[in-house]
Amino acid sequence: MNDVDWVQLTIVIAIFFGVTVMGFMAARWRRTGELDSLDEWGLGGRGFGTFITWFLLGGDLYTAYTFIAVPAAMYATGAISGFFAVPYTIIVYPIIFIFMSRLWSVSHRNGYVTPADFVGGRYGSRGLSLAVAVTGILATMPYIALQLVGMQAVFETMGLGGDNVLAKDLPLLIAFAVLAAYTYSSGLRAPAMIAFVKDGLIYLVIGAAILYLPGQLGGWESIFDAAKTKMETQNPTTGKPTGAFIPGESGYSAYWTLALGSALALFMYPHSVTAVLSTKNRNVVRRNAAILPAYSLLLGLLALLGFMAIKANVNVKGLDGLANPQLAIPRLFDQEFPAWFAGIAFAAIAVGALVPAAIMSIAAANLFTRNIYRDFLKKDATPAQEAKVSKLASLLVKFGALVFVLGMDKTVSLNLQLLGGIWILQTFPAIVVGLFTRWFHKWALLTGWAVAMIWGTITAYNVVNPATKKHFGGSLANIPFTDTMVYIGLTAFGINLIITIALTLLLRALRVADGKDTTHPSDYLADAGDPGVKDLPELLDEGGPSPAKA
Amino acid sequence: MSKLAAVRPAYWIAGILLVLSVIVPLLVSTYAKDEPRLWGFPFFYWYQLLWVLFSAITVSISYQLVMREERRRRAASGLDAGSSKKEGNR
């Protein structure tokens, strides 16, 4: 260990400790049933109203992605690779407004807990349900990995770690042990409760950063000018400008496809679906769509911290001696704020990475339990067995994320999320189109999914980072046979749709048998209190009624 | 079902508002420029941040329109409309 900042470290540990205690207390908060049922543990008993949902969604949508990855991308290469996150989070709400209520209704009437449940019921296809489940779990791992990278950056800035492997990873392992412990014992409620603390801390930090830092650094005008100068400077490795201060014409397609692809992908992630399904009735999510943009404003301002780091000339050299843009924001705080406040900011970032990591791993675990364990491995599992398997699976998902952290190029951590997006986006036709029409044939969907997954993965693998020479070095590639650079996920999505439509026409013409749809048109409009809208404990024949949804 | 399937003007307006809120922020060519600056922010940056506000407004209007329409439909089809009273407040 070298030069540990003890003030910062003490504050971070104190806040971490407080949060952990709250997590354990949350296990007893608003309990509507026993925690050993999957519904209780994984969906918080499904009783969240508008206000808590706002925090919960904010908690899992605005993460280390927001604090570390986006500003780091802004710092390193400017607008195209970073600021697209603003239009992304602007357009995501109108999009979910359109389809999420239908998913809520059909799920609550049929007792679906995961997107794969819905696909299985809608298309009568276990294979398709499995494909959706596997994709969800796989895509969540790099997203959790991104949270780990964020925490790593904070710990590294405080001086923890060193150049030997053990010292570098130790703080990370401790953080994950804490996360795993409270996730394991209290399920979704712990992150919901902690989301309040996290958001409070974050508002404080953002407020301070936005009001205080520009003055320190000579005003917004000069911050933007410093960024402009940096982006126009030639990068010695590639011979091209470092980045884009404002996208040029050739960058337009990259910018909007990244935004659209990310927005379509976001609510396919199992954790976003979990958050929506834990709401009290079908319109909570719509009302949230109107108030969540407050977070987008934060995201935009946070992104600009990347430019502040340019102006402030922060040193982004890691303890291993290599430049790491992920350090831009923690180092900026370290350099510009007094130690005690930097400590609070670091705690906010660390907790802000922990909460979503917990929610994501719980959601991925739910998917595993219901759609792989119960459907394929042990059909007669009891609710208690399911909850137990789910808890174990959530640990395994976290380890999977560790593999991504250790195995992938971390210089552009935003890329981890975009890689997950390439995969998860391929479940969109089955899930979202399936909410409106049953026209797609199950085999067509499965084929489209498989081709797009393979094509997307290979194409992403072939993007080599010019500086580090590592594969999976970016998420942009030309549309095949053109020079138009776009987000790979969206191209794969296009390929997926074309194949699905063409094959559906073919299979329908050949009258190939399709699966049986077990949902009813009225299911898609049902609301809480309607006949047939059940809470899951009833469906699982769980001990006792659970009327307490107040 | 036929009564439920009829699309009301309220749905059209809400739909158009939502679609506009998705498409307009993606028209990069309309805002990829530096001037005019506002408090030092290039147009590219402040315009997109302003869209956060626009989008909150269009989604809120759509919410009101859709909720009103949905309540009416549910009343018309004899379903319990009470759930809309139970919402929120948490």
C-alpha cells in the first residue's frame, strides 16, 4: 500500500458500514411474506409505489455507468462516445411508456416474474424462453463488471492497492463480500432502501461539483474550450483527432445509433424488468416515465465532469503506471475537493455502484432459477428451494462479472455496457413485439436471435482497440457493405428483425406448427384489483395471504 | 372488445407526442453545432439538456391523456376503476 488517504478511507468505510447495516435492517422492512419465497426475496413482495420505484429505477439505471464510464468516455474521446448517453436517457422514457404497462399487466395476470416467463407463455416455446433467460444472464455480467470497474477506480484513487495483483484486487473483493452478504440476506429490499441513501449522497456530490468546480476551473466557457482543444489535437497512435467535441457529419450515425440502441436495450435487462414488475399497478411505471428525466439532467451534468477533468489536467495514470481514463472523475474530486468531501463523493460512487450491482445480480438470479433451474433441472422445486438456488445463482453471476473485469479491456469501461447491450437487444423482438402481436413465429424468433447474437459477438470481437491491441475494443462498426459507422447492437437488431420477419412469412406459408399462446388479449390491459390479477405468493401456493400492499 | 379496440384522439395525441420525443432528439444534424452558446455551453450541449425538460413535459401530458382515457374505458367495460385511486402516495 502506498500513500493511502486516511481521511477519505475512514469516511468511505463509515458510510459503507452504515449502508450495510441499513441493508440488513431492510430485510425486516415492509415485509409482506416470508423471505424464503422467490417473490419476496426477488421482487420485494411486489408492492412498490411511484416514489420508491423512482428511487429503485434511478438506483439501477444510474450507476457507475453514470459516474465513471460516461465521464471517462467524455474525458478520453468526447461527445460521440460519451454524450450520446444524454439522448439515450431522454428517449428511453417515451419508449417504456409505450410498452411497459402491457408487460406489467400480462405478467401480473399470469404470474410472470421474468421476461423469459412471458416469452415462454406467449410463444409456448421453452427453447425461446431459455434463449431469453441465457441472454439476460450473459448480458447482465458485463454490466455488473462495469460497476466493479467503477469501484476499483475509487479505491485506486484513495491509494489502495498497488502493482501486485493481490493488493490491487483486495478492496474489490471486500466490497463484493459486503454486497453479496446483504443481497443474500435481504433480497431486493436492501437495494431499494439503500437507493435513498445513495441518491441523497449523489445529489449532494453533483450539486457541489456543478456549483463549485466550474468556478474553481475558470468557468464553463473555458472548460468547454479546453475540451475542444484536446479533442482536436492529433492522437499519436492513430493519427486522427483525439475525439469529437461536437460530432462531425460522419459521426452522426454513430451518435444516434448508440443512443437508440442503448435506449431499446435498457428495459430488456432483467433488472429493469424486475424493478417495473415490483410496482404496485400498471401505471406506476408510466408516471415514473414522466419524473425519471430528472436523472437524465444529472447524467448530462455528470458527463461534463469529464471535460472538467480535462481542464483541471488531472493525472489519470493508474498505480500500475498505465493511463486509465476511468480515474478521471475520482482524481478530479481528489484534486479539487477537500479530503473529507472527496471521501463522501467516493462513498457515493462506491454505493452507487453497489446498489445496481445488487439489483442486477438478483434479477439475473431470478432468471436462472425460474427459467433454467425450474424449467429444465428440477420441475417440482418448492418455493424455498427456488429462493435458495436464486441466492446461490446471484453469487455466481457476480463471479461471472469478475471474469469480465479481469478478462476485458478496461480502458473504455463504457464498452462493457455496450457489449451487454448488443446481446440483450436481441431479445427485443420476442419480448416487446410480442407484447403487441403474436404474429412472429417461434422458430423465426429463435433463428433471428441466434444469428444476431453470433454476428454481434463476432463483430464486437473484431473491433480492436488501437492503443491496447485488445479485442472487444469498441462497439461501433460499419453496417455491412457500407461506410456508415453505427452501434453494432443496432445493426444486429436489424439483422435479427429481417430474419425473423422473412422466416415468419416462410414458416406461416409452409404451415409449420407454432407454439400455443397461453395469454389472453385482455391480460395486456389488466390492472391491480382486476379479476385474475394475482400476487405471486398466491400463485406459488405460498403460506398465507399477503394482503399488506399498503 | 370492439369498443376497447377503437382508438381515441387522446391516444393519437399521446402517441404522436411520444414518437416526437423519441425521434427529434435523435436528429443529430439539427443540433451538432457550437453556436449560439448559453452560459458558455455550446448549443450542442445545452440543447440536449433542454430536451430533458421537453421530454418530461411531453411524457407528463401523454400520461394525463392516457390515464383519463383508460379510466373511461375501464368504467365503460365495467371493470373496477378503483385501482387508479389506490395508486401512488408511497
